[in-house]
Amino acid sequence: MAGYVFLSPWLLGLMGITAIPMLLSLYLSFTDYSVFSTWEDVEWIGLENYRTMFTNDPQFYRAVTVTLGYALVMVPLKLAAALAVALLLNRAWRGVGLFRGLFYLPSLLGGSVALALVWSALFAGDGAVNEFLAFFGITGQAWVNDPDYALGTLIILGIWQFGAPMVIFLAGLKQVPVELYEAASVDGASPWRQFWHVTMPMLSPVIFFNLVLETIRGFQSFTSAFVISNGNGGPVDSTLLYTLYLYKRGFAEFDMGYASALAWVFLLTIGILTIVLFSTGRFWVHYADGDDR
């Protein structure tokens, strides 16, 4: 009883903030429900929201395409940048602690509105990026207003916030036994071969952990796209991430039933993707105890 008493704040939060709203959202996904409707006006329509989503909603497929493109480019580059910087900072030289803090700082800002506003100003027509390019005689443009480049600015922002996976990579690098590098060096292995045959296999559980987390975070990105596109996913739906489209249908068009269906498709997709990652991880993730399951 004492244990449940101490757990009660968390249990109440789980039920009131997560579990009950999720079940309510599942119910609403089968209804025609507007934010301004009363419960008496809720109309059960079965699978109609899902049928419309997959057969008669071009913006849904546009949001899926944009989100996939964003995640497939941003996540690998973000992890590559995090690992590269972690390797550089995994050395005992003066001031390394300061640099670790500076590289981690952007991750503390997270998906803040202020950061997205600053990023939008940097890539505007008269922003600092174009001023930097002009120094080399290159004529810039309003990057965030060009459908060919707007999503790229969001990808760069996501990559720039590599601090969190960098710290996890650093922790993993500290756990690699020095004796393995010494043995490889004695056998004549070059630094590059040591990286591929010692560092990467020993770091594979950490890479897998970061890959799963950053993939989920990539698909959940919202704030930067919302701020930079003024909430409409423009220009020409080039920044219409899935979460932004879900927000538009639910809180701009007030079609909460359809938005709930979008949310559940999103949840199932991320769940399936996570299962796929765990299923394939056993082929390339190697643990120190020899258990690769």
C-alpha cells in the first residue's frame, strides 16, 4: 500500500494526461467530431476518416513524403556529426570540457520558438547567411521562402542540435577498452582500421540507441516547421511535416476526429518502425557479453 501511495502522483498523471486522452482520441478517430461540437453532436462514422486519409487526401501523402525526406536525411547526418565531434572531444587536452559544453548547448534549446525565429532570420533574404555568402561574391536568396530549400534549412537546424547524441557517444567511447587499440596497433592496424574494426563494433549498442531515439525525434519534429512556415507548412507545402499537418487539421480546421485518426496512424507507424529497427539490430549490434539479441 505504501508503494502505491508514493506512486499515486505518477499513476494519476498517467491516467489523466496520457492513458484516458489516448483512449478518447482512439474513439474520436472513428467519429466526425469538431472542436466546437457538443458530445451530443458526435457522429460515429466508423473507418471513414481512415478511408479518406488513404484514398482522398493528397496533403496526407505530401506530409508523409516531406517527413520521410526530412528524417532520412537529417537523422544519419546528425548522428555522423555527433560521432565525429565525440571522437574529437574524446581526448585529454586543455579546454576540452568547455568545448563539450559549447557543442552540447544547442541541444538544451530543443524545439524552442525563439530558436526557430532566429533560424528563420538567419536564412531570410537579408539574413546573416546571405551576408556571409556575399563576402565571397555569392548572391543568396530567401532560403526559407524557396520551396526547393526551405526543408533544407530545417534539416540543417536538426543536424546542428547534435549535442545530446554526442554526449551519449562520448560515454560509449569512454567504455571502449584501451587494450583493444593497443592490440590492434601492435598488429599493424592503421587508425582508420582501428576505427572500423574496434571503435564501431564496440560502439554499436550506443549507435543503435541513438538511432532509435533520433529517428523517433525526427518524425516528431514540429516547432521549427511551424514557426518558419507560419503554421501552414509552406512554401508550397515544402515544410509540411506530418505533425504540422496533424496540428492544422485538428487546431486550425477544428476537425478533431480526422486529426485523431492521423495521430493513431502516426503512432502505429512509429511503433512499426521501432520494431523493424530492433529486428534488424541483431545483425549489426554487438554487445560486450556476446549477447547480440
